Amino acid sequence: QNYLSDQNYVLKIVNCLRGETGKDDCPTKLTQIDDGARVVELGPGAGALSRVLVERYPKMLAIELDGRAVDLLADSLPGLTVLKSDVLQVDYRAIAELRGGPLVIVGNLPYYITSQILFSFLDCAPAVRRGCVTMQWEVAQRLVAKPRTKDYGILSVVFQLYCKP
């Protein structure tokens, strides 16, 4: 797992979440996220992204499995709500219901479970409205691959069918 440390990338992710990239084609453009009750950060780690997100979205939720990171976040960002859980085991439908509607997902996904995380969102598609995530280049290439190319596969087919990667 690589942790975000470059503040420029942190701001790009946060700005893309709101559609403030300066580009008209931002696939995650949202005009109104309000207080962030439906914003969910996956695997915040030490909180590089969380620090900026919680300022804009004070009612956001973070999901973190590592107990040390959960403790660190509790100390450094006491206003942040953190659910100690495996992102692959979370009931996103229940969270969406509790938080008032479809979720907006944000995070820096770990390479070794990126595909599983993405597929888990398809399993509960009505509960996840949008996602703004970073991932390894090779996984992103598979998401947007064209038919009859070496990167084209099940990830390409499913995500191009159900969403705009």
C-alpha cells in the first residue's frame, strides 16, 4: 500500500470529487454534496486525504481496517467518524440507508485488492452513486481497455457496461 503524501495529489482528488478540476469531463462531478454525510473514504491510513476531506465534509465516514491507523486518526482528527472494518466486508447498502442516500466513494486503493473493491461496488450499485479513486496505472488501463487489446477483460467489460470509468 502506498500512502498519499503529495498535497497536490490530495487536492486533485478532493477537487475531482466536487467536479472542480477545471475540466468539463470530470466523471465524478457533483454539484452538491452538502455536509458530506454520504462521502465515504476507503482506507484513510494516516489521514493525508482525510484532513482535507473532513474540512469540506465534516459528516463524512472513513473505513479503515488497521487498528493503528484508526487510533492515529482518532488522535489527529477527532471529528472524523471512522468505522474499523474491512472495506470488502462492509454493507454499503446499509450505510447508504443510514446516511440518507447513495454514497460517494473516495480513496487511494491498494493494488492487491483494487479489483475486488471495484466489483464489490457493482454488487451494491444503487448504494454507490459515484467514486473518485486512485489506483495503479495498470488497473486503470484494464478498466478503459478497448476490445481485442491485451488489457481487455472482465474488468473492462463490466465497468464499461455499468459506469463511466
